[in-house]
Amino acid sequence: MAASTKLVYQRFMERINHTSKIISVRPVSELPTSDQGLVPANSGIEHAIVTDSTIFYVQGGGQPSDVGAITSNVQSPSLFEVKSVRHPASGSQILHLGRFVPIGTPGFNPGQEVEQAIDAETRSLHSRLHTAGHVMSLAIHALIREGVIPPLKESKASHYPDAAWVMFEGTIEGKHKDAIQAKTDEFVRSASPVRIHWWSMEELKEKCFGVTEDFRLPEGEELGRVVEMEGLGSYPCGGTHVKDCSLVGRIVVKKISRSKGVSRVSYTVE
């Protein structure tokens, strides 16, 4: 069984550079058909690189992947532009999808040591958006406890720059938008520390919001990764986050939409 790619960012979110070793470099055309489907047409992606470890966030959990570069000055000055990072359809060797630049640049060899560098500005935006989604959801839960909003069940979320929203089963009326904004502003001003924990399934179910009936830990894992906004609440989460709630900037509650018994609250950060 092939060794898994170690997800360094899960424990060291502040790192933007990391040294790893090449496992494989393959043209996209040589990937399994199921993995070739991860590459959009006309994306400019030509190769998939697998390394033994990565600081690149892997797309999933409502958060887009990191982008950046993989380089090496050993043997030849090669640069691989990372455009997307994805889980393969089978196995746990993470695919760094992109291209060597300029065209014709020599590639990497298995076992070769390389330097990974993520785009820090993109990571910062994605982290702010992800933390912001949890903060706004926790504000909604607080309003439910206060009796301002009727009981709801949180279902899913998206934290993309052009599509950031949280979804609840039940009705959130438009008149609640100002209350959600005010409570969200309060939680941001609290500057509550954002902490990462590794909890058992039992503890996770007891203490976390957003645990759906079909939630499962990754195969072979006994502890789940949790993000806690101290004093506000926790979520099972594999994403990247800022160090405290104030660092998201201003969260703007944009719109509340309702359809078929489900309410979606969209937001952005400024």
C-alpha cells in the first residue's frame, strides 16, 4: 500500500514554506480516468506531483485549495506552478496539479528534495473566510439559544470567495438579518482565540456543532480535528483558520434566502 501524503498544514497552519520529497511526477494523461476528471478543460494543468508531505491545503470541507509553487535548485532550477491540490479518487497520495514553467523546464525526479511555497495572500483570504463562516454560524446558534431565532439544524457550508454561505434546516426570516449581523460583530470584537484540537468521536459529538448523522472520521483515524473559537463553540474541521476571531476582519451578512424548508445565509469578509 502506497504511503499517505502527510498533511503538515493540519498542525502547522502558520507555515507557508516546507521541504518535502518527490514521490512521483506524472502527466495528467497518465492519471487514472477518475483523477483526470479533477482537471478542468483549458486549465493549463499538465502534470500531477505527489510528495511525501505537503503544506498545501487540499480542496474540501467547503474551502478551495491553496496555490503556489514547488521549486528545486538542485540539479536544475525547476519551478512547478501549483494551480490546484486534490484528493485522488482512490488512496491518500495528494495530487498537486499544475505545470512546469517555463514550458520545457526540466522536471523533478522521485526522491528529490523540493521546496513548497504557498501563496500567502490566498491562504490568508481562505482562512479568514473559513473562520468567518464558523463565527457567523455560532452567532446564529447563540440567537437560537436566546430565543430570537427558532430552533434550527445546521447542515452544510461553503467558504469560497465568490460563494460563502452557511445552511440551516428550518426557517430564518429576513427580519433576523440585523440580529445576526449584530451578534456576529460582537463575536468578531471578542477576539476569541481560535484553537485546533484532536478529539475522540465521543468528545467531538458531545462538544461540536455541525456534526451530521453521516459524519465519520477518516479511515484508520481515532481522533478528529476540531477548530474551537474559544468560549463561542467548536466544529469538526480540517480547514485553515486565523489565530483569533478579530483577524477575519469585518463579516458582512449579505443575504438570507429560503427554499424547501432550508435557509441559507450568505456572507463575505472585508
